[in-house]
Amino acid sequence: MIYLDNAASSHPKPEAVYRAADEALRLGANPGRSGHGSALSAARIIHETRELAAKLLGAGDSSRIIFTSNATHAINIALKGFSLKPGDHVVTSSMEHNSILRPLHALRQSGVEVSTVTADKTGIIEPEAVERAIKPQTRLVALTHGSNVTGALLDLKRVGEICKTRGVALLLDASQTAGVVPVDVVRDGVSMLTAPGHKGLLGPQGTGILYVSPSIDLAPLMEGGTGFASESRQMPEVFPERLEAGTMNTPGIAGLGAGISWLLEKGVENIRKGELEILSHLLARFKEIKGLWEYGPKDPEKRVAVVSFNLEGVDGAHLGYALDEVFSIAVRVGLHCAPDAHKTIGTFPGGAVRASFGPFNTIADADALCDALIKLSNLK
């Protein structure tokens, strides 16, 4: 099988990820809950992975890295812990995933005002439009760094500068960019960053991270055991324990640490370079396919390797099925949990077929997809 569904979950993982998760599972101990050797080894795994994540993101203080069960969990901690009140204002965009849209909808129901900046037809969010949407009562800008529908990249440098100048916090959903596009949260003015462990970070499913700037204090989404200060009825004030209630997913975090370590060794810049080579080749070959509608920026530099398309006269679900059953190419079809993004690019309600590439894909995989689409287009 040619796996082109990395925007949903990366596959395969580096071999070290499988080994690390297996070894941690066999270790069996609960980190931070006991003082015996196995528990200390488990705690060391958590700490080392936290340090690796901080290094990858330029976070400096690793205590500001919070482990979560996925990006949605991280986003909910960020949005609901930010203590937005009725009358407060949030700016977001039409390209967001439901992991941002739905929590913001819930906050809107409680009286928080939300403004949505409409992206262009390729999914690009103009920084100037974000700036125009900011009001005196704006407290937060919440945006995706890379669209999971068109791959369009946010001009993070400019948006970060705008938010800093206007005194507004920036929440960045890096679900499609962490581990793929270099990010430095301090340099780029990011107040909070969320990412799943199982996509570009190459870790197992059931893991995620939330970075919280030292200038931001979040209320806990959950309360519970933290392994220390057990006499208190309140969650600790110190990070990361303030936002990490309950037993950690040690095997998952061990695998995540191995994935991040692999990325740091290879270099995110090199990951990005390989992605751009595939994108450039793919977009050039797409021009050979009659009746193909491709969505997103034409310039590979302005997108990640997430490519959505439709074939004229062919239902997207049928196209995805044929690619899987006939050509053994795994893609995703539908609305990709981002209905507003599809409304923006004109593919709602039917959605589109999405091919997304990871660090283990090759130009040959892109060619196989194009060859399959040419054959299918000739059958119409």
C-alpha cells in the first residue's frame, strides 16, 4: 500500500518509536507516583520528551510543555483555560478544523464574541485581514498554521508581529506543521501552540502537546492527581503539573520522544525540503490530468504537502474507493472535519479527496497517484 493519509496520522513511524513505546509499556511503572527505580525511569522518560519538545519548538523552559491526549485536548485546555468572559473577543478564520470551531462555538454560546476572517479561495489567510478584525476587546487570535484541507500556510511571522504589537495572545494550531515546518515560539510570537503527537511529530496516537508562554496563565481543564502536593484540594500553581491531571500516557510519550528525537537528528528543515520536492513534482504532474480540480496555493512554498482535489464527473467517495481498492493508494475523502474550509474553497457539501505526504513518502509515490488518476480520468 502507498500511504498518503499523513494529515490524519503519519505512517510509518521511525523504528525507534515502536521500540520506545514497547519498552515503556514493559516498564509498567507510574511516573511521579513512586520512588522506586521503575517509577523514576518512567518519570525520566516524561522529562526527556518534554525537553525534546521544548528544543524542537524553541520554547526554552520545558515546564511550559504540557502533554495531552491529542491536539483537540490541547486546544480545549488553551481556549477554555484562557478564562474568556462575556464581551471578550476572539479572532479566528474560515480555515479552521472543528477542534477550534466547536470549542469557539461553545464559548460563543456563553457570551464570547467570535469574528471569522475569510481566507481566499486557496485557503490563504491574509495577515492584514486578521489585523483589521482585531478590536479593543480582542484578547485572543486563534488560527491554524497549515490548512488540513488545502495545505495553505499562515504567514506566521507577520501575524505574530501583529498580535504582539496589538497586545493580543496568539493560539497557533500546528497540527499540520509541527515537525514539518520550522517553528520557534519565542521568535514567532506564539503565546500557545497545540499539536498532535501522531502526525508530523511521528509519535503514537493518543499523544499531543500544548506549549504555554510564560506570559500566559491557564486555568486547569481538569483537576486530579499530580503526584505531589496531595494535601491540597486545589491543583498546583506550577507548570506543567497545573495542567496535567492523572496518570500520564508513558508508552505514548516515550514513542513521541523517539519521534521528536528522530526529527531533531534529521532536521525539520530537511523534512521540509523533501516535502517541497514532492509537492513541486506533484503539482507539475497534476497539469497532465484532464478534468482534475486541485485546491490550494500554486506555490509549494506557501503550503504543506496536503493536497485536495476532485475529478470532474466522479464522486469523491468513489474516487477514494477506487484509489484504495484498485491501486492500493490510501487517501482521505469528505469534509476533513473542516466544513468552513470547504465552504471557503467551494467544495461544500461534497468535500474533496485529500492526499497528504510524510517524510517516508517519495516522488515515486506522487507519480503512482498521478498515474492512477490519469487512468481513472480516461475511464469517464
